[in-house]
Amino acid sequence: MSHLTNPLATAAQLARCRDRAAALQLPSELLDAVFFATQRLTQAAGLLLELPQSTTARANVLLARYWVQAPGFDIDESRATDYRHVSAAAVYLVAKTGPLPRSARDIANVYHYLAVAGAAEGTTGGASNDTEYAAFHTHVLACETRLLDVLAFETHVALPHPLAITYLQTLSFLGDTGPPADSALAHRAVQYLNTALLSPQLLYVTHQPHELAVAALYSAARDIGARLPDAAGPWWEVFDVDRETLGFLAVALRSVASWAAAAQLQQIAPALFASVGGGLTKKSVYAQAQRVGEE
């Protein structure tokens, strides 16, 4: 059953993460925004690279694990690497061991496009020259090495998405003759699971896939008004999830979108939400931190 579970962060690791994050002297709200923006950048890169969502999601989970050990992705003003290099390293690492590997040049072109698309309307194309590509790839390889070292080469990721579909089938949903609402329920549950990848609460490193799958089904069922079977007792207990865990995750899954749209957060980190990749730079983050400190 090990292929259905993930290594989770311990309480001690999460405590060290908070201490290290405090030492960065960046507002906690800004760090949360950096995590969110980096994960969103990773998702955008996966779409442009035409990678399966499962591949991109695994890259997101590896980044979350890396964040626990190195909050801020180990990036500070003294380092040459930037957030996009860390994101690209995770995508490159997962993709080359997956069903659809992508070349280093393809990844460099995609991240270059995402970096400039928001800054210059109509800008297209890849890395502007070989020197820029070589520098980007060098940073990506350095980040990949660092990521593997911090994670002790533990790159296995079990995703909750297949479990959610299996659970629906177990509950007699998603049959060949099922109503359209069944498909809507599955679609909504997958949306919740994909959104959870962006959560600064690090849900994928604090909870097992089966817990996330059950919480996504519960939230999706409430959204569309579907009634899951409960004649023999709470259905989630069949899948080894207790009420307390379900309640916490249901709230956490629903809160990601409202958190990202909060006016206060938009004021603290406007550059990180203005575009997918253009505003996510080390320079912009530390400049915003200085402005927040002066207010």
C-alpha cells in the first residue's frame, strides 16, 4: 500500500519551517503569496508544455515538500537563482521520469514566455539567445540538485485524484448509465484537488491522498447538491477518514479561492497576482517586503 501514501511532514519539521520562515525577515503573508504564485507558475508551465495534469501535480507536491525544508525555496538576495528556476527544476525532474519528457530547451522557452508575456503584450518566442538559455539551464540544474538533496531523493508522489474517482465508483457513482450529475461531481472534486495544490497550508504534505480525496468529494457533493449514501453510517468512515480531519480539510479546500481573492493579500503582493509569471521575481518580492516594512 506504500504506493498509495506519501511521506508527510512531521510536527517538528513544520515547526522548523516556521522558524526558518521567520528568519527570512519577509512578512508571512508575502511568503504565502510567493508559494501560491510559484505553484500557479508551475501549473501554467505544465499546460504550455502539454504535460499530463498528474505530472504537473507531482511537481507541485515536490515543491511543497521542498518548501517545508527550505521556506522561500532557499532563495535570498545573495543567490543567483530565482523562483522560476526552482519551479522549472521541479517540472524538469518530474517530466523526464514521466511518460512525456520535455527537453531543457522546451522548458526554458516556456518559462521565458511566462516571464515576459505579462510585461510586454504580444511578446512570444523562446529564450532570446543561447547565452540566456545556458544561464537559465545552469540555474535549473543547480536547483534540481539542491531539491534532490533536500528531499533525500524521495520523489515518489501519490495523488488523490485517482482515489477520488475510485471512491465515487465504490459509492455507485460514475456508472455507465449514471446521471450527468455524477460527472459534475467528479469534475468538481478534481477542481478542489487541483486548487489544493496551491494552498499555502501545504495540504499535500500534511495529509494523505485518501483524506484529500474524501474531503474533495464531500465539498463537491455539497456544492452541487448531490447526496452520498449514509444509511449505514457516515460514508467517509468507510475510507478511513474521521470527522475531525474531514471538517478541517473541507474548510481548507474551500478557503483557497477566497484567500487568493482577499483584498488585503492583493495589496500586500500585487505583483504576484498581476500575471502568472512576470511578477514572480526575487527582486519584486524583496522590493515589496521593503515597502510593507515602511508602511
